[in-house]
Amino acid sequence: MQLNSKRLKVFWCAHSENRNHPADRRRFGWFIKRSNIIEVKTIEESDIVYFSIASDLSLIKWQLENRILIGAEEKKFIFDFCDSLLSMSNIQSFLRAILYSFTKYKYSIFSLKRTILACLRLCDGIVVSSYEQEQIIKKINHNVHVLPDSFTDEFNFKNNQHNSHEINLLWEGLSSGNKDCFEHCAKIAQLVSNKSKRPVKVTFITDLDYYLVSNKYFKTSTDKILNKIFSRFSVSYSLKKWTLENLNYAIARSFVAIIPIGNNKIMRSKPENKMILFMTAGIPVISSDTLAYNRVANLAELNCTAKDNDQFSNLICDLLDEDLSKTHIRKGKEFVLATRSEEVLLKKWWNLINSIF
């Protein structure tokens, strides 16, 4: 039965109230805009409850365990689990559980991982962003759907305007928790400068504030952290607040985007969304050699993943060959169009909806 002819109602526990968080607008928000599904304000009105890792999982777990008690036995629950938190250690799981219990959860929990596992087991459908995640989650719940982020509303294969003698590298993302990535960026930039004999600058599009705990507590300045790191090197950096306008501006004027990842197990288990973002935006991208990034690189037939900073710098210097740089941009675009077109993604979303009824 195809349900896109029926006016389904969804109660959406989004990441942000205005639905403008990247995880909202690039996934379920993207789909809602292109469907006839109606968002409602209460669970009681809904056919579907759509929740994510940002939701109060203590409350969601209780609702899933008590569907009959709360009159929700006919409602379908979808878990947007596009993160890699099952990779966290037991200590990390405990500390996050205590923090969330005091700050944003209705019920106290003592293991975030166990709470996540319970929600995964009890819900009707699960959204993930990579095939690596799918293989893990299918051991818990058979109804798992790979639904990648869509960036076509934000970027559209623009022509890169980089024509400077200075090599401009680009990094984007959340600042909090990424000090290690900033260190890698500086080291890579220095290696590129040494090998190319050209000045190198890294542009960071990120938050201006850096939080030491849970993206919320013990605030310091991102610029202060970057300044301390880059003071040890002869390369430079610039910092701009994360906005779509600033990111688009930086992409159009950068030579290559970089995604270095250290040995953090959670970070290395993340999906390939950031690489797809840059491919969609029309800029070459070099990333660390995680499972997800290696898979995309192989499918796109691109040599764009590195095992260490030295290989990072070699791959970046190779892109000084203009023909190779254009090949990277073209193959990235072809891969995105083949695997993440609007038609392909809409079909995947409706497959998910149909699977829970």
C-alpha cells in the first residue's frame, strides 16, 4: 500500500523549535516539505511519532514501554538515529546519562547507551545515515532505513572561485569537542605549506563559542583555542560564525575542504554526510580514512581519504594540478546525482513510511 495519498499526521520531536537545525532541515524536514504529511502539536493527534537523539529519550522509552497505557498502541514510532553514540564507552554513557537526567530528561537514567538500545528495540522504524550504521542497528531492529542528508536546498554545484596563490583550506562543523581536529588542521596546513612553498590559510566555519562539556557548559572562545594552536605554526587561519551564507562564501573561495578525524571512536563511526555536503557544493574534499568515507571514495572512484596528516598533505598538493581538481569536482557531483537525487531520496522516505504500517 502506498501511503503518500493519505494525509498522515506526525508529532515531530525535532532538534530545534524552528526546524532549522541542520539535522532537521536536511532529513525529515526536507521530506515533509515534499510530502503531504501534516505536523501536529500533540502525540494524541498523530499517526507517527518521529524522534531523534536530541529528544528526551527517558520519556520516549517510557512511552514505548507503555503504549497501551497511554492509548498509543496504534501509533508508529520512528527513531532518527543518525549518530554514532553506540560507540561510546560505558563511562561516557554513564556520565552523559547523569548530565541529561539533571538537565533535560524527565526520568533519571544511569546508562545512555542502554536507554538508546531500548528505544531502538521498541520503535517501529529507524533512520540511519550510512550503510555501516545499518549493519550495526539491524542486529537490534530489522526495520532500518538508510536515509542520507540532502544538501540540495543549501548548495547546488557552484563553480569554485579559488584563484589565489595562497592555498585556502576549509573546515566546517561544530566547534565544541573538536579541538583535536583543529590541531590536525594546523599540522596539515603546515605540511602543505612546506611541500608547496606557498602560504596556506585554514578557514573555520563554526561556532564562535566553545563549550567544554556537552555543547552547553563551561564556555570559552573558539578563537582563543585556535590562536593558541596556530601560534606554533607559520600558517594562518580565519574564523567565521557558522551560517549558510558564510559557508557558501567560504566554499566558493577555498581550494579544498578537509575532514581530519583523530582516533576518537565515536567520531570515526560517523556517516559520510560532511563529505557529501562538500561534493554537493562543488569543492574537492579530502577526509580521514573512516569506513564511511572510504566507501564513498571507492564508489565515486576518487583518491580522497588519508590515513595520516602526511598523506593528507600529499593529496592536497596533488590537487594543485587543475585538471585533477576539476576531476574531483566532477566525480563528486556525479556520485551525488546518482545516489541522492530528489527522486531517489523521496522513494527511500516513502519506503520507510510504508514499512511501519
